[in-house]
Amino acid sequence: MRFTRRSRRAATAVEFAMIAPAVIIILLALFIGGMGIFRYQELAHLTREASRWAAVHGTDYAKATNQPAATAEDIYNQIIAPNAAAMNLGRLSYSVVWNTSNSPHRTEVVGEVARKINNIVTVTVSYQWIPEAYLGGVTLGSASSSAMAF
């Protein structure tokens, strides 16, 4: 009995043609998802740093250093804009809110007892991220609050 081997070169090409598009789509999705996670982590880092910087640059800082207390514009110019690596600043928005003022404490009278209560600053940053594959935009947002201190 004589066996002949048939060539399988065409079968390999057909199998590759069926599997390659699925593998490419999965790899592309992983890459784009990873970039989205990177952008969100960068945004969260920006809000934490901006909140911390705003918390220590209040009225007590101004008195001790003869510098003006931080404003929302100062926080953007000193922390957010310089640290927004690989982000389009035109698609970035921010807000800075102090619950009462940018001094470390406020005094509230409860009954007949005066208490010092920490003021809080909240920084919110939003970024309109357009994925690298241009699949539409996603708005990423992060907020961070810190107690005022100096």
C-alpha cells in the first residue's frame, strides 16, 4: 500500500485568514482600553495633586510667606496644566470649590461652645477623551477633596 502526503499549505493560509482579524481586533481593543485607563489614572493624579496644593496654599500660607492665597486660576497654572502630560488642554475643564473660604478653619458656635472646623477644598477635573481609534468621545472625570491645612 502506498500513501501519499497532500500539501497543507492552503489550509494554513485559510486558518490564518479566519483567525487573524479576531486577534487583531482583540489586541486593538486591549491597547485602546489600556490608553483609557492611563488617561483616567492621569486625571485622578491631577485632581489629587491640585487638591493637595490648594489645601496648603490658603490664607495661612499667604500670611506666612507674603504671597497671595491660591485661586482657582493659580491651581490650574501651577499644578493642572504643567502636569497634564499627553493631554490636550483644550479638552480639559476644571473647577475648584472651597466650602466656605480658603482659610484652614472656620469657627462655628454650637450651643455656647465655639468649635474650630476644618474647611475643605474640592478640585474637579474633566477630560473629553477621544480614543486612539476615533470611536467617539468619552468624558472622564475625577474629583478630590482635601482639608485645608498649612
